[in-house]
Amino acid sequence: MEVVPLDSAEAVGALAADTFEALVRSKPDAVLGLATGSSPLPTYEELVRRHAAGTGPSYDRVRCFTLDEYVGLPLGHPQTYRETIFAEVTDGLGIDRGRVASPDVDPAGLPGAGARYEAALVDAGGVDVQVLGIGSDGHLAFNEPGSSLVSLTRLKTLTDRTRQDNARFFDSIDEVPRHVLTQGLGTIGRARHLLLVVSGEGKAQAVADAVEGPVSASCPASVLQLHPHVTVLLDPAAASRL
Ligand code: GLP
């Protein structure tokens, strides 16, 4: 695991954007793993800015997979993670929406949805680079504390803390879904390169637990210690407890 303390959240975004662009230049049909949340936003903003300026690579041939999705929101709801990824990054890079895959949360399709998503990831050849944020309790995607370190894509129930953390995107906490489909920690671990981007004091303890604590399901992100190619990019506040 390579841990890189940087000067600012913008510097985290710029370096993460460099990583994505280098990959797509060397492999135009790369498979990109995209995460929601505020953590990857500086990365996405930088990628879109460079693309608009004409300095980025062509993304015409990439394929994208999202990490997770709420269950229970109507298709096209602005807070679905699929719509969020379109709005924050893929539309801005000119990536056709048909090249962006996300877990199928249609109620009729829920049985078997996890296995189908796993199969789609395998069919695509696996994820080349997966950007990740971290929850304040150390969760990755929606693998809450206690999640199996070898879990695959499946239905999960959110903790109250995660629902509270995410309530800011909704009018009230009652609107935050209770269930999600999420890639498992085992799924995430199959990506060839994991890029954890973190900023802010609120994540400092989770980062310290993930990087320096024991590998344990009580801090799901500690599983990153077992992966052969992980880069952790931190702003000063996120690095403050290392
Ligand atoms: C959600 C997402 C995670 C994300 C986490 C932290 O729970 N499912 O993928 O890492 O939020 O979000 P933020 O970066 O906004 O703090």
C-alpha cells in the first residue's frame, strides 16, 4: 500500500485524475470503477475540466462500473447513484450512458442481481482502476462494519450512521433508503488498482484504522492492506491521525 499525503483535496483530485488519464492513454478500452460521495468529486471535476479543455484522453472506448446503488428509489431519481455518476463524471467525459453499468435494483430483478453484476464485471475483463472513498466508520462502497472481507455483490442494510451521513442529499432522513446493492469487499479486491481518495478531519480515524490498524471486518477498509496495488491519496486533515 502506497500512502501519499498531499497539500489539499485539490491536489488529491489532480493526482487521482493523472492516474485515470495515464491508464486511459495506455489502454483506451480500460474498465473504470467509479464511486459516489464527496471524496472523488475533486477527481471528477479535474477530469471533466481537462476533458473540456481538450487536454484529456478520449473516453469513447472505456467502460464504467459503479460500486453500489440504493434500493427503493425510482429509476432516474436524481439521488440514485447511477444518475449521480452520469451528472458528476461520465456525461462530462462524453461517455455513452450505455457504457456505464450499475447494480440492477429493479424489484423484479433483485433476486440474482448480485450474481449478474459479478458476471458482468468478469465479462468486461475486470476493473483496471477503482476509485474509492471511505465512510466515517471505515466502510467501503456500502460494506458496513461486520461485512465479510471476501463478500461479493449483494443486498445490504445501511446502518443508522451511514443513513445520517447521507441524509444531506435528501430532504429528510426518512427519505434515505434502508437497503442497497453493493459490490462486496471481495469484488472490490479484484480490481487491479485501488485508488482511495480521502479528505477531511471526519475521515482521519477511519484512515488510521484502515492503514495502520488490524485487518478486521470492524473496519472494512482495512482489507485494502491485503491488496497488491493500493494507492491512498490524503489531504492534510485526512492524514492527521497517521
Ligand atoms: C457512501 C458511499 C461510499 C462513500 C461514502 C463516503 O456511503 N456508498 O462509496 O465512500 O459514502 O462518502 P463521502 O465521500 O461523501 O464522505
